[in-house]
Amino acid sequence: MKRIIAPLVAVLLGVAATGASAQTASYTLDPTHTFPTIEFSHLGVSTWKGKFTKSTGKVMFDRAAKTGTVDVSIDPASLDFGVATMNGHAKGDNWFKVEQFPTIAYKGQLAKFNGDVPTAVEGQLTMMGVTRPVTLQLTQFKCIQHPMLKRELCGGDATATVNRREFGITNLPAAVVGDEVKISLQVEGLRDQP
């Protein structure tokens, strides 16, 4: 898992506000519209995909200063491949060891911009008790006025690739599960009320 996430994700959502501001704005990830996913090669013949259904996060962002922070937590026990047997394996000792390591965490800073739109987050991913640097690339980002809630909504997509072995997931044969794991983050977050 060579440049990921986790879960990470928050970076997209709160990375920018719709209007220029000299003050830092706070955004909270919407857990019903934020889904970190992973995908990897299975037996070298197909790609398996799983979705983490539980995550929380907060982004602090100052558009004018082009600065901000990202703080995201993911529940590895919520990983869902759509197959009960696979879900069970992923939570056990060969994979995420969720009883021993119940949280995947990502903390980072907005690092690159195209104008006032962030394009990357540089941070630290902690998974299975191992912390390593991971950069999230923002492939899409936009802020709008939420049509029903009448508050600013930001969302987008982020990706990274990590090597699972670097985070201690070493009990899976490479011939069965590929070492390279792609992380995709679909995120949405609402600006917090002042």
C-alpha cells in the first residue's frame, strides 16, 4: 500500500471553499457520502474491490493562504467486498487484524494547488501500527451550495497506491493477492456552521 489512505479522503471534501476567505474554514466529512475503497489483483486474473463503509474526518482549509490540514479515521472492520467469506478474511490475522488495530488514520496537509484548488495532500498513513508517508492525488474537486441544506458542500475524488507489505500485511501470498493496492476516495463534506 504505497501511497494511500485511508483512508484518507477528507482532503478532497474540505480542501477548498467556494468563496475566497482570509479565515480558516472547517469541513466535516459526511459518512453517508464518503467511501474509501481499495482494489488489488486477485490471482493475476481479475481485480477485487472493497469499500470501507465507516469513516469520519475533518478538514481545516484557508483558501486565500492556500493552507489546510486533513484528519481522517477509517474503521477497517467495515470493509465490504460483497462476499461474506472475503469480508471475514479481511478482518482476520492475515489481513487487517481489526481487533488489534481497530483504526486506520490519515493526517496530512494540503500541498499542491492549481490556482486556489488543491490537487494533492501530503501526509502520514497509520495502519496496522505502522506509520508511513502517503500522498493523495486529487483528481477532481468542487464546492457548491447544497440545494437543500443551504450550506457549502465540497466533494471530489482522491487516489493513491500503496504496498500492503510496507504496512505489515505480509501473510497473503503475492500469487493470490497483489502487493500493490490502489486506494480511491469518494468524499463529500459540509462546511461547519460558524
